[in-house]
Amino acid sequence: MVLLLVSLTVLHLVTLVMLLIATLEKSWWIWTESEITDLWYNCFHDNATDTWLCATTNENDWLQSVQALMILSVVFSSISFLFFLGQLLTLSKGGIFYFTGICQAFAGLTTFAACLIFTFHRKEILNDSKDDSRGRFGYCFIVAWLCVPLLLISAVLYVHLRKRQ
């Protein structure tokens, strides 16, 4: 039982860190090795100073939807973890972690929706004169997709987990 709790806690923390990286790090779309776009900025690498120069992205409804959904998934996963810790201490014997599992499932579904929107509406989100077939998805986008099954698996585990003495 202790091993299951520790593994579930580690899985939860790993997915939370992955969500934070996917939301905050730059690299949702890579045009070239020196030009990338994320949910918040368009960045260019300046070889002369060896720094990244970033400007805010052009806001549109699809981008704001992806931003909001990714932030919601981080919030849901954080709330889920806090409630898990609280329920671990206060839940009666035999109790099930329903609220924690539901919050974790919402985190997975909001991440799934954000990834789907970015996948199907990247032309409108990138809103650039460049041909998007010359670019590729970045590692943050892939990390966000990897979070979806991990979040949903942990949600199912939380719903089936019972507290024991």
C-alpha cells in the first residue's frame, strides 16, 4: 500500500512538473533552430550576443483558448495534489479519493483540449506569413501530449484508491 501511495505521488508530481514545463517553456512550434514560438512569445536567437530575443505573440481567440486550458490544467492538477495530501490525513478508513481523481481527470481533459486546439488550429494560432509546413512541433507540445494519458491514468488510480490504516 505504501509503495502504491509513493508511486502515485511521484506520478502526480512528475505530471505536474511536465505540465508546468509545457505551459511555461518556449518551444511549442519550431520554425528553425534559431526561431521558435510558444504559447506566450515568439523568440529569435541572436548569434552576435548569443541570447534569445522574444516578443509577445499576436493574441487571437484560439491561442487564448490554449493558454487558458493549459493554465486550468496546471490549476486542476495542483488542487488535486493538495486535496490528495489533505484527504490522506483526514479521510476516514475505507474512503475513496473521488475529488482528487475528478480534479486530475479535469486536468487531463483540459490538456487534451489544449493540444487538440493547437494541433488543428496552428495556422490561425501562429498567425504568421510563413508556411507552417516548414516548421515542426516543439518538445513542449509533445510533453503536453504525454501528460494527457498520465493524468488520466492517475485519475483512474485515485478513484479506485481506498484509504487504509
